Amino acid sequence: MICTGCSCLCNDVVVNGTRIMNACIKGYRHIAGAKENRSEAKIENRTVSIDEAIEKAIEILKNSRNPIIFGLDTTTLEAQSLAIRLAEKLECYIDDNSSFCLGEIVEAIIKKDVPSTTLDDVRNKAYVVIYWGANPYTSLPRHMSKFTYYPRGEKRPRGYEEDRYLVVVDVRKSETAMLAKKNAKFLKVEKDDELVDSFLLAVDGKAGKFGSEVGVILKEMKKSDFNVLFAGLGLKYGISNMDRFFEMIKKINEKVAPLYLLPAGFHANMRGFNETLFEKTGFVNKYSFREKRSEKEFEFMELLKKECVDAALIVGTDPLKSLPFEIAKKFMKIKKIVIDPKTSLTSKVADVVIPSAISGVECGGKMVRSDGVRFKLEPLEEKEINDVLIFKKILEGV
Ligand code: SF4
């Protein structure tokens, strides 16, 4: 089966009875723990039938002046398409976790503003592999062994022993940074902008703050016609000017050696949401179907902060767990509908909870890996109630 535990979408996981092979511990828990902590259909904490919960959700959405649909990164492309249709019908906001994660990076890649590649090509060809603000050891556990540093590839038959050069950029010595020992470099930065500046200066033959380290990395890049940089959440929050970062990628490509950019985000189908919304609207996230545009002020957090929404349909995510306290208080004031296979902090305070199936384990469909490659899921079973069915019913009802 294809594991949907993170955006690696590992397609070599084998399940034989209670035995789960090839999955990492995160994937194992995702699959073996599928039946734990399940949500139940509820209206104001009262157990109801699924149809009653869906009816109540329809009523809330119909009576709302400014609803938002938020989440969707762990569901299938088919469910995401229906959610976008629902947002269009309601003329409401739609957003996902990528607006405060790696949406900007994915948008630049989709628009072909920066060169990108596939994880399969990384495995086969990549020499310098840079993780910048990413800690795949915990967030994407098989990323390094399946695609980047450790595996042997067509043009990299000796793997990390001789055919790869790993660079880890982070504010602390993360677990991934601790692996940067053989043919590798760990660069501790306090201000990511300074490292971007150093690269930009170095390609023009000048020295910046990280002049000697950057010089070594660029020299390694020149040895190959295929290098890759994985951007993580730390990079997104560490860099104040993303355009300058993109300029750095372009300049390295022009003047040094080919360098491809890929997101190291962790939600299984976040890129799928970005691509699906982009196909429909030309934008990857934080979109208003009423205003027909995407703006920073349409981000889920911004809308809550400014009290611009009166109802939220939350799909497969748990925003209450990470919202700042003042914004969480505002979130508590609006109507909340949660569609989720699992109980979460958000589902515990929701007005309506609609239980669903775990995409990839209990229902099929398609997902997009973080590099843009599409996969057809191979679930262990097909549950009748899944996100697609729930969205179809809500769409009919509104
Ligand atoms: S790396 Fe991700 S997709 Fe692969 S087995 Fe682990 S959790 Fe599943």
C-alpha cells in the first residue's frame, strides 16, 4: 500500500495481517493505530447519526454570512476538488496549512519561477543535497534513506559513502544535522538572510559572513550537474525576503551549477491542495471566492484575528492545538464543523463533528507527493463514509 503518514507517500509498504513492513515508526503508527482515537458523529457534544450531523453542518453553512473551509491537506484530490466546489458555491474563503507552511515555495515551483525536480531523479542523480530549515529525521522519516543521502541511484551507485554531499542548515544541531558526518556539512545560522546574502555575494566572487562555508558548498556543486535544496518550515520563517531566496537559486543555476528546489513539507497531500486550487483559481491557498483573489488577509489565522468569519468547516486538521491563545479565543466564538476520522482538540469543542475514513488506509483516491508526482492510493479497506461522500452530501444540501 501507499503510506499516507507524511508527504513521502512511500509506495513500498506491505501489510500482511498484523505485520506492517517497510514503514517507518510514524507510518507504522498511522496504519496500525488507524482504529484508535476515532471520532463520533456529534452535535454540541451529543451523539447523533452521521446524517443528522451532516444536516446540521448544512444548516450552519447556509446560515453563515462568512464561512471558511480550512485544512484538507490529509484528504484526497477528489475530496479537495469537492471542497473547492463547495467554497465556490458558498462564495466563501478556502485555505489550508500551506499558507503558514510552504505554500509560497510550492507556488513558485508550480509557476515554474524556480527549477524543480522529482524525488526519483534526486535518488538517481543528486550530488549535493541541502536541507535548509528542515529536520526530515522526525518529520519525513524515510526521506533521506529512500530519496536523498543514503540510497544508491543510477548515477550515484556509491550512495552517501562517496556519491553524495549533504548540507544541513539550521538554527540548532537537529537530529538531521547530527547525521551530517561523512561527506557532509552542518551550517548553524542565526539569521537565514545572512546565508542567502553570502551565497549571492559568493556567486559574484565576493565574500559574505559565511564566505568560506559557502565557497566549499559551491565548489562541491560544481562537481555535478544535479544538486537539490529542500526547503523546510525553518527556512520559511527564517527568511524575511523570499524573492531574494528565489533570486539566490536562480543565480546559482546561472553561474555555478544546476540546483533544484523542492519543499520538505510534511502533510501527505498539501501539494495536492495547492495544485487543485491553482488549477481552479490560479492561486495555491488563502483564496476568497467572493473577492476572487488570494491575499495575506484571507489566511485562516488573519481572518480569525480580525473576526471576519462566523463559521469554519475544518477538514482533517487540528488548528486549536497550535493557534495562539488570543486567536484561539476568537476561534471559540464562531461555529465550528469538523470532518475528521480522529478525535482532536478542535473536534472536542466543535458544534458538529462528522467522522470520516482515513485516506489511503480506509478509502482510496489520489494524492500528490511533495515533488508533484501523483499516486493512486491502495487502501486496506473501503469505508462507505469518507470525505468524498460527506462533501457530496453537503454540496447537495447547500
Ligand atoms: S516516511 Fe512518511 S510515507 Fe513513508 S512510511 Fe514513514 S510516515 Fe509513511
